[in-house]
Amino acid sequence: MKGAVIVALAASIGNFLQGWDNATIAGAMVYIKKDMALNSSVEGLVVAISLIGATIITTCSGPIADWVGRRPMLILSSLLYFISGLIMLWSPNVFILCIARLLDGFGIGLAVTLVPVYISETAPSDIRGLLNTLPQFTGSGGMFISYCMVFSMSLSVSPSWRVMLGVLSIPSVLYFILTMFFLPESPRWLVSKGKMLEAKKVLQRLRGIEDVSGEMALLVEGLGIGGETSIEEYIIAPAEGLDGESAADHRDKIRLYGPGEGLSWIAKPVTGQSSLALASRQGSMVNKSMALMDPLVTLFGSVHEKLPESGSMLFPNFGSMFSTVEPHVKNEQWDEESQRGDDYTSEAAGMDSDDNVHSPLISRQATSMDKDIVPPPSHGSIFSVRHHSSFLQGSSDAIGNTGIGGGWQLAWKWSEKGEDGKEGGFKRIYLHQEDIPAPRRGSILSLPGEDVYAEGEFIQAAALVSQPALFSKELKDQRPVGPAMVHPSETVSKTPIWSALLEPGVKHALIVGIGIQILQQFSGINGVLYYTPQILEEAGVEVLLSNMGIGSESASFLISAVTTFLMLPCIGVAMRLMDISGRRRLLLATIPVLIVSLVVLVVFELVTVSTMVNAAISTICVVVYFCIFVMAYGPIPNILCSEIFPTRVRGLCIAVCAMVFWIGDIIVTYTLPLMLSAIGLAGVFGVYAVVCIVSWIFVYLKVPETKGMPLEVIAEFFSVGARQAAKVAKN
């Protein structure tokens, strides 16, 4: 996954520049106030104008990114950083300075909004949390370097605030070069526009493997929004295990097909075994002890609490739906870049052409259960050595063939019209292996009349079953032979569809995203960061460093530099834990520490022990607050918002959440000087402590765990969970 890591690092430079700017303006404002004789209102405007710019650009950045792509918007961000730095270096008056800060805010808004989206769409699900914490790490790194620069300049006779602000142009040049010549476009965006061949090449570069058929199919399936999704349970076995059975024995079994060439599998529906299905069926019962708990939290938790211990790959090769297929769809320019009109075939091993990228998605498989698929020679060795060997041949979580990351697999099933008159059809299935304890596994084997296999020959899996994203009712009306599929670009409109925001799963995700962004901002972190030097000066840090001959202003800059430096190892720990402990657990564990540090700060602001003791404790509390915040509550809201929305409306929904983020940032930043003068530092941090308490309650009741899950599966869960929540509300 080296390619994905390097790309994430390059994209995170946009957040490095944001952190640089945050620290620089905090230090430069000390000298700007003196040079331009600014009152508190104008001072707040100079700081907040960049936030206003970020809010303005955010309102349209998401839809535009859905239209033109993520990469062009990141390139524009780097240019805005560069231009604003040059203007700030010149700035003859406060009016020009505000214009420069406005342009700077445009660049910040684009970077903060789209970098998490870009990383989420390019990162493997198993390390997505780690890579999406990089923006927090680089942002804090930018703050540290900037504070060091400001401190060194503050020691001079006449520090120049224009130089402090103008230096921003230098690292922005590197950001422009990387975004322009190194970063690829998001493969999910490319698929949404029908640029399948380009998307395949980007995935191969990011993953470092040739076979990305499984993830390509996943990206296509992610284009759908809503739809009826059912949770089913299967016992899955190799198809050749049923060779000796009669057609009657096949009636209650389903053949599953994967996106790659290989073996097909047989699934037998069962009930009562899957923790995921139980959580779905009994969500209201599970939450009786906590009536306000969102059923979605229970649904997500059922997956993470039952992770298999022996590896997360269901099968080394799930098989193929296309080994004996007949083309039935005429290719009408499937890749907008290729301008070709060939018939699609099923030879996935042929020359590297756009046909081979698409053929699994539009071909037809013989659907009779009496018609067994003959395994291709290249894949026959999987079960030819030991017929009774375990399906779990590997513990790797690599993405390829059916594996789509996080222990999830992608498959399809095709059913003819049943005897009960129900219409058959083509269904997409997300499969997740269940870790069944030995007693339960034995009970499965002993079920009367159930012809399952000996232990080790089958696996238990929960399944999210829904309509494929490329399904077309119009094509179905033409009675095609097999699945009716359309071009991916035809499943989405050229502009975002606002009506999609009314889909229950999307609305539910928006509630989570908006809620956590509002609470994060009103916990006060950005206001504290912008005014750290002033806050630390009021806390009395000059007492700690007066014996060293360092003035109060320089001392506050030095303390700020040390604080941001201490953040870096804390973020490093968070990066390690983000995909292990998970987002939800980190939030629940760290927010109480924020509350305690704020309460202690309030107490020692109100009670004076001694000047030295109070100054030391106040400084320690601020440092602890910063370091703990950046471990979880800093990066996780943006990580969650980049994960929980469907591909089709991700940019639009991110824009909504980011707009809330920036509006909250403006309010906190602009009102902090007024609050400091009105209620003092103790009152300010007391308000923030109350908000942190509310935040913990919100996370516990409403925020699900998304670690390790593919983005498309997360969106599917929100759709299922929204309906479950509606049922609970009715009851």
C-alpha cells in the first residue's frame, strides 16, 4: 500500500499549510495590533476573515468537486495559498490584509474540506483511519514549525509581521507541484464519470497490484443510493461439494458469483446465527436499557464485536460469475475516454482493454443450479490439493478479486422466477464472515435435516443484499437475458441531486456529521489555538520564563511551539490506534480527559495558590487539552464525515458538514476575545467543559464505529440503520 500512503502524505500538505497559517496569524496578531492600532473588533475580523472565506468556498466546493474532480480543487487550493501569501507580504493597510486573508481562507476551505475526502477515496479501508489522521499530524507539524519561526523572529529588535505571514508562499509552491504532477484523481470519482480504464490504472498504482477487479466492482456498486437492503445469513461452501446432489437438493441453495475469474460458491440461507442479523432484527430489544441509543450504533457494533480471529478474508478466491458467459449488452461508449463500441466478452485475462474492466459488470451467467461451472485450470489448485481444507487459506486483508477490505467480500446472485410466483432478479451482496464460537458451530452442524458440511468445510457469513447500482428498470422492461446493466455515468446526474439528501440513510448520516462538527467547534479548540499566545500570557507564562530573560510575548510563542511539538507524538499514537481501537472508542476515552483538564483549569483560575503554581497548572492544563484533543476529537469528525456518505452525494454532504464546521469556527473565534473580557479565562473554559460533556453523550448515543469498513458498506449500513431507527421510533 506504499502508493496510497505517499499520495495521502502529499495531499496532507494542504493541512500543513492550514496549520502554518493558524499559528502564524496567532503570533503575527500581537504585532499587527501595535502596528495598525487595531481595536478588538477589527482584530477579530482580521482573524475571522479567513474563516469567512473558508465558509464561502465550502458552500460550493463539494458540488464542484463532484463535477470536475477532487484533484483540480486541490490544485486550486495550492494556488490560493501562494497568491494570498504574496499579498500578505505586501499588505500596505488592513483592507489589503483582509483581502489576502480572504483568499487564504478560500485555500484553507478547499484543503480542509477535500483532503479527507480524497484520502478516504484513495486509501485502503484497513488503514484509512491512519492515513486520514495524517492531515492532523501535518497540520500540527505546520503549527510547530511556524511557532518556531515566530519565536525566533520575536527575539529581533523589530519583528516583521508581513514576513511572518508571507513565508506561507514558499511551502505552497511544493504543494502546487505535488498536486499538479504527482497526485492522481480519485478512483471513485473516475468511476462515477465512467472513466473506468483510468480508474483501474489509478487503483493499480495505489494498491501496488494488478488484480483490482474486486475493488473496481465495489466502486461501481457504490454509485447507488438508498434502495431496499435486507440482511441475510448464509452458510457458504465450495460448489464442487454439491456435485453429487440432486436438483431437488439445490432448491434451497443459492449460487454466488464474484467479480473475478474463478470458482463459484454455494450459499445456504440460515437464520438465528449471525450477530449482524440479530442486531438488525432485535435492535429495539437490545437498546431497551438505553432508550436513546441509536440502533445504528448497535448495528455497526455487531460487526466489530464479532471479527474472526483467524484472518479476515472469507475465501482466497470467491469464484466468478463470468466463466461461461454470453454477452448480451452492446457497449455504447462505456468509457467516455475510449470512444469504442465493441461487444463485451468475458475473457478477463485478455489484453488490457476497457472491455476487460467492464465485462464482469454486464455479462450474463447461466443461472440454473443444475449447470455446474467448471473451474478454470488456473484456479483449480485452490481445492484440488485437499478437498476438505479450510476456506480461510490466508489471513491477509489484501483487496483483490472478491476481497474489498476489512473482511468484507463482494458477490452477486441471480435467481429465476420462483415457484411461489415471486420475481427473480440480480442482487448485489456484501458478505462478512461471522466468528461463531465452538458451541454455536456445533449446533449448526447438528441441525436436523440440514445438509451442511463438516467443520472447516463451510463458513458462516452475514450478507447485505440489495439491488446492484447499475440495475436499470428501463432495460429490464426490454426483457434482457440476464442482468440488465447501464453505464456508470448514467446512474448519476451531471450535477448533485439535492433530493438525494432526503434518502433516509443520507439524512441519518447528515445528522451524525453535522452534530459532531458543531460540538467539536464549540468545544473551543480553534478559538484557543488562534489566541494561544494571548491566553498563555494571561495565564502568567512570563513568570515561568522571566528568569531566562525572555519577554512575555516571546515566552508565549515558545510555550506554543513546545505545546504543538508535544502534540506530534500524541497524534502518532492516535494514528496507530485509529484502525485498531476505532474512532468511537477513542472519542469515548479521550473526551473525559478534556473535561477533567478544563475543570482543573477553571478551579485554579478561581482559586489562587501562588502565582508560580497557578501559572504552571494553567499551562499544563492547556497543554493536556491540546494534546488529548488532537488524538481523537481533532481528526475524527472530519474522518467520519468523509466516510459515511454515498459516493454520489459525498461532495455535497461534505460541503454541508464543512459549512457547519466553518460557521462554528467563525462564531468561536470572533467571540473568544469578547468572552475573555466578559467572563474571563475560567468562564470560557467552563463553557467548553459543558460542551465536551454534551459531546461525550452524543458520541455514546449516536456515533457508530466505522473502522476497517469499505466506504460503500458504511453507506449501506446507514441505509439499513435508518430504517431500523424508524421502526424503533414507531414502536
